Amino acid sequence: MSSILQALAYHPNAVGSLSQFFQSVGQTLPSPLLMPSTTWVFYLSDEIFAIPTPILVTIDARSTTIRNIERAAERSAETWKAHFAALAHHHFVSLGMASDRGLGLVAGSQAACAMALWVADSFHELQDLFALLDHWERKAYAAMHKADDAARTFAHATSEANLPKRLQQYDTAHDAGEQAVTLYDHLDVLLPLRREAFHVCSPQGQLRTQEHVRSELLRLFAMMGALDCTALPPILQPIGKPIDAL
């Protein structure tokens, strides 16, 4: 941040003066955790790590103005329960939480807010599919380069006796490239449909129900599962089991 401000010729721009400036500004702002009355919130919660201390982070999804960030010795259910109890002490009543399936996080939230809703966030649930898409994209490019190399080798053949062999090599590389590109293209088309399934309304403006979203996801997962690849079933199977949480 200091480097950016220096490049823009803004002042103050030194690390020390910036720290002092932010501290003085922070002291004049009211704490978002000092609420005079009850506030209903829906949390986005997660754990991050720093050398290698766990840091518990909770944000109010409604306004993102409530950020509770604290270092912890560990990330057990009791630690998260105390985290949410501290928020409740400051008059924040949880309607629910979206998070990954961290055992301590989910158990701690449910212990502190027994009646609150919990849903799995789609990013954590489906990130393996996007990682597979990146992998397939790299494989498709590699296969296309291999097919190009085989075509050049065939075109520069100097011996007629080698033509059948080199033609076979090109056909094999070309077919492998076509298969890799097709596999990538199909998954690349299906994944954005997964994102659209989570929208509140359909493209026609109709409000999506939970059952509607569930049926769309099951149909998309079935279409993905039909792709000719052994890498997809191990990813789709654990996602499909807790689909109602999504």
C-alpha cells in the first residue's frame, strides 16, 4: 500500500505515518461489535492460517460491515462456539451461516446457535471441478501441440517408406487432441450452468425454489458424470450426497 501511494504521490505514504494515520482514524470510528440493540445476521465463516496459527474469520453477509477476526490456538468446536458466543454477546443473533464442512466450524456454530441454518458454500464444494477444468485445459493444449508436431513431421518426411508410420502417428495424435478438446469444452460449458443454478431467479425472472435448484444440480451432475473420464466420479460422488446442504 505504501508503494502504491508513493507512486501516486499521495501523502502520507510512509509505512510509519500510514500506521499512525490508520490508528487515529480507527479510534474515531464506532466498533461494529458494540451494538446497542439486537441485529439479525447471516454469517460467512472460514479459517485461515498464518505461520501456522489458525485465524477465525466471520463476516455478516448482509452488509459485510461486521468482521470478527481473531487468532486462536486451535480450531475445535469449542473454539468456534466461543467465537460465536462472543458475537451473540454483542447482540448479533445468527439466522444462519455459510461455510465449508470444517468439523470444528460447523459443530461450534450449531452448538452456539442451535436454531440457525447452515449451508455449504458452493465455492468450497465445487472447487475440485474447477481444478479439473484447469487440468483438462492444459492437457488439451498439450495434445494439440503434439498433433501439430506430428503433422509437421509427416509433412517433412523424406522417405516414402516412413509415410504410413508417420501418418498413423499423426492420426493417433489428432484423435487424442480432439478427445481432449471435446472433454474440456463440455465441462467448460456445464460449469457456468452450475453457477446460474444458484441464482435467486431464473433467466426468465422466475423465483427458484430449493427443489428447483436441487433438480438442476442433479441434472448437471448427471451430464458431467456422462463425460468419458474416470476423474469425474470421485469428485461428483461426495458432492451429490449432501446436495440438500448446497
